[in-house]
Amino acid sequence: MTEEELQYANERCGEKCRHLVGGDFLPAFPTDHESERKYIDDYERARAIFKKLYGEHTISQAKEQAEMAGITTVRSLIKEGDVAKTVLDIAQKEQVDLIIVGRRGHGRVATFFLGSVAHKIIQYADRSVLMVD
């Protein structure tokens, strides 16, 4: 998780939430031990709930910024799955004129993967794509 996501978790529901979604309590090694499985299940449930809340928060902020910039028609949605494929599928289904995608992530690993997503969108898009920093 990025520091921004962890900070949001802390602000939204406190330090315990931050530690839970951050995985601070998980064993340092993979395990099949039944007593530790509960912690892993709790972590997975917490992360799923957090991803939904954080996604809604991020979309809400983006929508606000777009409206403040004078964009009058703003629709938003949250989907799960392969990011590039999902973006391309929605762009085609909704017949959008332009796909705007970020060029980089929040860290070395995220940058690599998000950069790969942006690259895949540009490579396979059948419409204009604007890449932003």
C-alpha cells in the first residue's frame, strides 16, 4: 500500500485500521497453520473493504475537481479486474472520445506496473489516449 492509502486508512478509521490494511500483524512467512489463517482472512476482508472505500473516496475527489474545472457531465464507476482491459472495455462500451491515463505510480514497483498498464492501454486503444504525469 502507498503511504497515501495508509494515511487515508488512519484518518478514516484509526491506527488499528491502518495496521490491519497495511498487514503489519501478518506472519513474516507464508503459513497454512490454522490458527494463523484467521488473521490472513481478516486481512483479506479488511483490504477488500478498504479498497472499495478508498476507491470511492478517490473517485469523489476526482469528480469534485472535474466539476470545479467546469466539466458539467461527470460519471464515475468502480470496477475490479485487469485495469487496462477494464479501461479499454468501458471506453468502447461508453464510446468515449478520449482516455486519460496516468504515466506513473507511487513507487518503483507501482511505477513499473502502472507504467505497464498505461503502455497496454496506449498499445491497444482504438481511440485517442492522453497520458499525464
